[in-house]
Amino acid sequence: MAIKPEQRLWLRIRLTSRQEISTIQNMEGVELFRSTMRIIDGKNILIEGYVPKRIYETLNKKYFIRILGDVEKLNEEAQRHVSKTNRYRQK
Amino acid sequence: MPFEPYLNVAEIESAMEDAATNYPSLCTLITLPNLTYNGKTSHAVKLAAGSATKRPGVLFLGGTHAREWGGSDILVAFMENILAAYAGSTGLTFQGKSYTAAEIKRIMESLDMFIFPDVNPDGKEYCQTVADWRKNRRPLSGSIGIDINRNYDILWDANVYFDPTLTFGYLYNPSSSAYHGPSPFSEAETQNIKWLADTYPGIAYSVDIHSSGQKLMYVWGDDENQSSDSTIAFNNAAYDGQRGLPADAYGEFIFDFDHQKVIRTANRMYNALFAVRGKSYTVGQIFNQVGVSSGSSACYMFSRHSTNPSHRKVFGFGIEFGQTFQPVPAEMKNIIDDIGAALVELCLCASEPDLYIRDSLADSGVEPSAGSLSASPDIIVRKNVVADPATEFGDITVDPGSDKVEIGNDNYIYVRIHNQGGQACDAVVRLYAAPLTTTCAPALWNFIDEVDVTAIPAGGFKISSAVTWPNVIDPGTGNHFCIVAVCGNTGDPIPDAGMIDSAGDFVKFMRSCNNIAYRNLTFENVLPDGWAIIPFVMKGFRDKKREYHLMLDGTALPPRSRIELRTAKRWLSAKTLKLEDMREVKARGLDHESVLRVGGKNTGVLRNVRFPEAAAPLFHLHIRISAEAKHGREYPVQIVQGHDGEEMGRITVMLRCIRRDKSPYLVLRQDGRVHRAGCARVQKARAIALMPYPDLESALRDGYKVDPDCLA
């Protein structure tokens, strides 16, 4: 029986320093997307990432977090918008 | 092909094949040499039209990260739009932003565009059919995949290069989505991009398209940019462990003119993008926008010329489109327009006039320049106005040389200015004079004048009108000068030389900026068995280590010739001074001077010459040419100043040998007057005191006055 992949969540996290980005990024299975990083009001940093659900529980105790979606569900939804043929060879 | 749905991997390949088939004269399919782990052959295309040579290249990368699908769609649409517009002689419209047919023509006919839309096909295929993914698909150490945009050879080993308070475990952990691989360029995907940069050395811009975050970024990515100290740089191991923290002592070096250029280009890309439908992107340096970057494409591209000066300077940019990795199709369609406009604008920037003045005949305008820095064939001094400079100086494969400057009279300077852009332009040229010097440091420059040069053709050159150098005065080196020319216009501004205060900066500045050149070339007539005496200045800079070397090369002199270097004793008194193939000799009556004689092969090196910042010590080169010198021949002698193993500048002295019986006129050095060969004073004089001339006119042109007793 295939092992079900770990559920990951798409999160927006509020941090207060860049060092916290490194700390979180070093957690197993966590991906932070620094291209989404925004420094707001001069002190708070907003950043998005994909985080395993088990780590979300830990992070949620320490940081302000907003859940934006379920990663695999988002991917499944996006796959519906991928061409299933080769349109260049159907001319 | 209208967008929707997203292109799959096979379609991206087919799109390129079709473009090459449908537009064979405009689009070339490039097969990349390295197969992906899953055995896929990657392709790029080259778009170019017309026959212009020396075209700058622009490299477009998409699909590096597997899940960022739209990068490929953006580049395929860009390729198809540009080709169709050029072939149909139409413009291009991206909603609220339009480009004219003339602009598209300019891009296609003056640039080489390299489009690599699907850098990571294995990853994309997996992500589009199986599950979310970022890296490539190569298995390694029990995990799968390497992050391609952390695998370039630029500050790759982050734990070594960056401040230890920053932790980079995710780069070293194979199961991490940002694992940087076992070594730089370990992956077929990055090797393919390196291959493109190596194979097409004209590439001068690169843009790597990612998502998401709505950002437009330029180099550097390891720390904040600074333009004040060129030694504080990614390739200086002395700063390992200090990079990556904002607002501290470390900043990554970028010349101010390069910094302004990337800012200007990024802002123009943003303005074009905004005009499409008012979408707001933030524009800034990679480090400020996304934090520390290690092993990324944009920084690698811009680092290449610093790591290897034979590589062209490549301005690196990054785009993060949209707000999610896979925007819904309706939004992706708009994003294709947003980024398409930004890319066309980047191409327009790349095809704009790029002015340059050559450092040597071998200089093609590429930054950084290689070869000699101080022999610009484009700076031409004449004693008289030239009737038809376009004819006289029109062959740019030839160095027309320079007249010896005439002291006390007006002289005239012409400059050949080249334009390697895709558009004609005007420019201003400023000229400066300095004493003959091995390093033409800005502190020595004296402004002569400036001149406007109009309508410099795209891919061509123009000769300035004569710049009058009025009533020239002796700068301390007689009629031996260094002439500096700097050019610029609004789009390619005159560089600010004010930041040059170290020897390292000077060399990098002169090589890295093609808007500036200088000529250090002097001529001297000499009798066989006679002497030439050339005064010149060495110049110090602010440096932590103020040690220079001076190399003398007279190997072209006839056998039994001799070279001596003379200067005040205090400049050569340091205990650290080292002489190679030179020795100090005692000279009668010269108690305050050091006299160094070069060895029998007429080449020697003086190492560890030290002097303070403000000093500009005067040296005299005494060259005794042997009796074996042949009449009519020119014998070059080179004086090269170096620092840290790198040449900073050189003087070339051309000795023109004239036999005594072919010299009806001689200049007596002590009075600077022209005498007849039969004159009693000349007969009594030693050869060292005489300069021969085949005719009176050439002696007068060199600025000497006739002796009234001898030549009434």
C-alpha cells in the first residue's frame, strides 16, 4: 500500500526578524518563499510557505499564521489547467 | 497559440520547433548538451534578424522551479509575439502598453535573444502530472532533487561565505526543497545555462523568470550594494563569514555606473509592466527584496566577469510574477502581458546606444576590456587642424598615432567614438590632459574642453570635430602627455571617476567602463649611440597596501643598448625594495638621485615601490640606443606600472633612430633650440645632449625654437 504523503499547508506567517526566516526554513519539510517576503510597517515581516501540518501546530503557538490552502489540493486544482494534448501537433 | 490551458513540457518543445520551422531566418533552435536525469534533451532558441555584427545578447530563463509553470508560458508567448510582429512589420500591444513596429525591428536587428523557456522539464512534468514540486528530479543521498537556482557557482557554500548567525541548513539537507546539490554546477540544468553563457559570449543581460511575489529585481543578492570599495567583494576571501547582514560594514561592490544602469533598466521594465493594466510590482535589489541569495542565476551571471575578466559583463535580473505559483488561467493570461511588456522593455534597454572609446585596437567595446589600457587608438593629437578627419582617421583598423604635443601653442585633439547599440545617438566627449604617467589617476587630470558629437550611427563610429587644446603648458614632463577621453549621453552617462581612490579601483574602473580611454604614447628622435630622456610621473592612490611595481621592457632595442631609471633617492630608499635584473649604479654629481640600470637583456622589474597618496614622483627614463640601431627604424620601450600582480597602466616610448648624416638639424637639450648640424656648439656636444631631426619643420612641430645665432 502506498504511503500517503504528509499533508502540507500553505501559510502566511508574520515574523519580526530575518533570522526567524532561517530558523523556520531549517525545519524538516518546511519551505518558505522569500520572494513573497514583505516588510510591513518597518518591523513586521510577512512571508508565505508550505509547512507540514505537524509543524504548523508548533509554529502556530509562536507566530501569527494564516492558512491560505492545502498544498496538494491546490496542485490538483492547478493540474486541471494543464494542457493534456500537444496543441502544436494538432494543427 | 492563445494561452489556456498551461503549456505542458512537450508543447513547450514543439513551440520552439515550430518557431524555428516557421521563421527559419529569424529563429534558430539550439540543442543543449546536457540531458536531464530523466533523459530529456533541452532546447533554447536564438532570435535575431539582419546582418549586424557585435550584437549584445539577452538570455531569458523560465521554468527553473518546477511548480512555477507560467515562466515557460510567458517566454513562449514572448517568442511567438516578437517573431510574428517582426515578420508582419507590426507593433506589439500588451493591453495598455504598445510598442511600435520600428521598436520591434530595432530589437530583432540589433540583439541576439536567447530564450530557454523550460530549464527544468523533469520537475515541471512531475509537478504537472503527479504532485507539487520545486527541484529537478535527480535522486541523491536518499532524497530526490536539487534546487537549480541554488546550484550556480556564486557563494554556493553559504556556510563559508555568510555571517555565522545566518543558518543555511536547508541548503545542505538533500530532503530540503532548497538543497543546493553536492557541488556547484552539479546539475545538467545549470550546466546547460553555463554552456549558453560560455558558447554565446555576447550575452550581456539575463533575466530569470520565477513566481511569486510581484517583484522585479537586480543584482546583488548576498548583501547590500556599495560602490565605494572594490576590494569588498564576493571573491575576496578576507570577507568570508561577514556577508549577508543588512546595515553592517560589508556591502557587495558594484561600480556606481553599473548600479545606476541596473536600477534604470529595472525601473523602465516596471513602468512598462505597470502601463499594461496598473499592476504593482516592487523594484529593488535582490538582497533587499528576498534576503540572502546563494548560488542563484542572476548573481552568477553578473559575477562571471569578476571571476574571469575574459567574460563579458552580464547584467542579471530576476522577476517574480503573480501572487501564487499557478495563477488561474484568466490571471495568467494578464500576467503574460505584464511580463511580456517588461521583457520587450528590457530588450529596448539592451539595444540602446552603448558608447565606447577603445583602449587598444583589439578592444571591441565589451566590458570588461582586456589587453592594454593606455594605448587608445581613438584619441588623436595633431599640431594642426586636419582638413578632412573623416578620411584621415576613417580606417578604425589603423592607429593614426599622435603628434608630439607642441608646448606653448594650440594643439588639436580628435576622438573616434563608437556606438555598439541598435540606435543612432548623440554624445558629449570630455578631454583631459595629464603629465606622461604610468597610471593616469584622476587626480592628475586637467580639463581641456568638451565637444558634442552628433548622429553616431548604430553599430558604427563617428570622429569628433577638432577640440582645441589652447596654449599648452609643460606639465612637468616636457611635451610628453597622457590624454584622457570620456564620453556619454543621457542613456549611457559619463562615468564618475571621483570614486577612484585605490589602485585596485583604478584598474577595475578602466577595464569595466567602456566610456573612458586614454593614450600614453610618446615619440623621441635619437641618434645611433645617442640618448633619449623621457620624464614621467608615477601616481599613488589610497590603498591599504601602497606597493607598486615598475617593469621596464626594452627588449626590442638593438644589442648593447642601455636603460637607466632615475629619480629622487627618497622614492627608492625603502628596505623592502627589490630589483630584478636591475642594479643601482653610482653616478657622479647625482647625490640626491638613485640611478638604476637595467640588465643586459634590457628588461627588469622594480618591486615594492612605495609612496604616499598625495605623491606623484617624477622619474626619468634614460635610454642609450647603441650604434647598431638602424636609421629610420622605431624601437619601442615600455614602462609598466603594476599593483597586486595586475597592470595598472603603461607608457610606450617610440624611439625613432636617425643617423647623424641624415640629421641636418639637431636640438640641443640644454637650450631646447634647433641648430644646424655644422654648428660649433653641436659639434662640441655629447650625443646625450642631442636630438636629431631630418628637417627643420618637424623640429618646429615638436615645439622647439630655432637658435637665432645658428639659424637666422
